[in-house]
Amino acid sequence: MHGINGDPSRTWVAKDRDGQHDWTADSGYLPTMLPLCRIFTFKWNASVIHYNSDADINNVASALLWQLDLVRQLPEEKHRKLIFIAHSLGGLLVQRALTLDNSVQLEWRKQIQDSTVGIIFLGTPHGGSQLANMFKRLLYFTDSPRPLFDVLSVGSVELNRITTKFKEYSASQSDQRTLILPT
């Protein structure tokens, strides 16, 4: 899950003397190291400058779950273990996706939550970011709403809600099979 100003084709690229390699797709990287795994990326509008949506973190988190469910249609796929690798705001989106209210008891959403066995956070601003606060002040002078990025502000009510719910979700993994690596 890429972060702000990222996309799947740029975020997961390693550069070396032989050129650029997408470590989610190129031979010699994850597909070679984990041959029995299916590796997916999720593209969402993460552009700070060209963001033209009024979608918030809940909308994007729901879209992630919906897309994930679409690729898990066969019975054996529905219970396949999931590991998320998330960068920056992508980490908060994963946290939100796993803690969305399931009061309507959507079985497919519960299967995704229960199948998650690991999350690796890379540069995720769990406590918010002062840069986001500055960015928000600059946006005050434009008529361009960016509700998705509001969650990044230090002291954000939504960020606190996500963090609290995610701690509860993590604690609820009673068999302790979920590995969470903070940055």
C-alpha cells in the first residue's frame, strides 16, 4: 500500500547498478523469494497537488477491502493469509480498513480481517505529522478540499480514532498470530 504522492509503479522500485526493479513484481525480488505467494498492489489517488476528490480515509479503506475481496473469490482464497506492506498514509489506510465497523456483519470483510497475519509499516505517521499541519494551513487559501489528508495532522480526532481501534483490533488477535512492525 503506497503512501502520499506514491503509486504502485514507483513506490516499490529498488534502484541499483543494473537499473530499476519493482520488488513486488520483478524476478529476483519478492516473487522469487516467496514463490507461493500472490502479490497485489492497490492504487489510490495519493497526489497532494492533483488530488481532486472529496473521498476520506473511510472511502479509500472501503475500496481497498472491496478490491481485495474481488481477488479472493474461490473458497480456498477467502482464507488465504494476508500480509500488508504499507508506506506512510498507506499504513493508516490499512489500519482503518482492518477496523472499519462491521456492524452489518459482512462475512467477506471479516474474512479479510481474520486472514491478516502481518503488517509492516514503513514510515507510517502513527502520531500524525507536523508537515501535514503546515500543508493544511497552506490549503486554507485554496478551494480544494482534501479530507483524506486531514487524518495526518497531529492531534487529528480521526487519527486518534484509527489508532485506538487498531490497538483494540491488534489486542483481539488472541492467538497472537499477527506480527506488527512499527517504524
